[in-house]
Amino acid sequence: MTTWGLLWGSVVHRPYVYAFLACFVVFALRHLGLWRMLLFMLPTWAIAYACEYSSTRNGFPFGYYRYFDDTRTRELWISNVPFFDSLSFVFLSYFSFVLASALVGNVSRPVSRAIPWLGGVLMMLLDVVIDPVALQGDKWFLGRIYDYPYQGFYFGVTAANFAGWFFVGFVTQAVFCMLLRGPLRAVPRLFVLGAYGVYAGIFLFNLTMTVLIGDYRLAAASAVVTVGTLGAMAMGLRARWASAGLASREERSA
């Protein structure tokens, strides 16, 4: 099969990945414009791919693991890494970046040094729900795609994997901030709420798959992480906007 045929196979076999990627394109075009969208997308994919390639050989930064290449003839792989997997980090990092910017700074002027740190944490929290159910991909339509050489502490997932997700989130967002020149496009609060909705949708998709495969113990733990993360973010955004509204009223009355 040709490369284009394999790429189309990735879309056919992983439609949920490309649905979230389409959300990234819509939001990023509005927020960043075409060239800055590519400035975020291409380095993020390259860093994520390099990290996955590295981890499957020397264990850095996700810890050692291996992919099963059962789908190599049906979807695109680059060396020993399935294309869809490293591509997923683009939208995972972007929506974490937008929400981190909204929580600690300004979405249109992401200049706070805290943004990549918080964005890395927000992306890692997604993985707390994603990877335990992905590890059981043979029980749903994801398929059996990878495993670890030893049992991880959290439903089979290793601590190194969570640390690696934080690392990739931090590095990709820090690189984008470093490359960025000038402010981004102004966006309304509705945009941030939309990004929050997509971020929540990633949680809920994986939580739904966890329930459907019947792992209720994991589902309960994932529900706690989901509700706790989304609740804390909602309160943080509310407090941030209330503070901004108060400052705006004080400026007008001065």
C-alpha cells in the first residue's frame, strides 16, 4: 500500500484521533492563524515523535515500552511508531496550552513562564485517564497497540510514562512560546469555554471507553481525576474572569 493509502488507513482506523485533530485546526486557525498554527503543530509533532522513538529504544522520557505492529499494513507507521500516536500530542498539548494560558495569563499574550509548567501538568492529567484504558486497547476498537516490559503502578501504567507526558507538554509549549513573536489573536471567553469543552471531551471519550470495557474500578478512579481536574479548572477560570471584570470596572471608574 502507498504512503497516502496508509495515511488514509490511519484516518479510517483512528477516526476519533482525527476528529480531535480537526478541533485543533478549527481552534488554532482562529487563535493562531495558519502560519502560527503550523509553528505549533510541526515542532510539537516532531518532539513527540522523537520522544516516542527514543523511549522505545532507551526509555527516555516515557520509560521503556514497545508497539505491536499488527496494523503496519493498514495504517501509517514511521519506523516503529504509529503515526496517529505522535500526532495526538498536537491537540493534547494545544488545548492544555490554551487552558493554561487562560488560567495564569492571557490567551492572546501567553508570556507567563508558568504556562508551559501548568500546561504540562494539564496534559499529564489527561494521560492519567487515557493510558490505562489504551493499555487495554484489545478490549475495544483501539486494538492492542503497546505494552510495558513490567507492570506499572497505576493500572499497569508506569510513573515514567506520566513524567514523560509532562515533559512533552512542557517542552512543546515552551518551544512554541520561545518561537512566538508578538501577540496572538484576541479571542472571547466563549473560545476558552470551547477549548475547555474539547479538553473535557478527551476525558469523557476515554472514560466512556473505560466503562464500556467493564473496568469499573479504573472507571471510578478516572471519574475522580476527570471531575477533579475539570472542577478545579472551572473554578480557576471563574476566579480569573471575576478578577479581570473587577479590574476592568475599577479602570472605568478611575
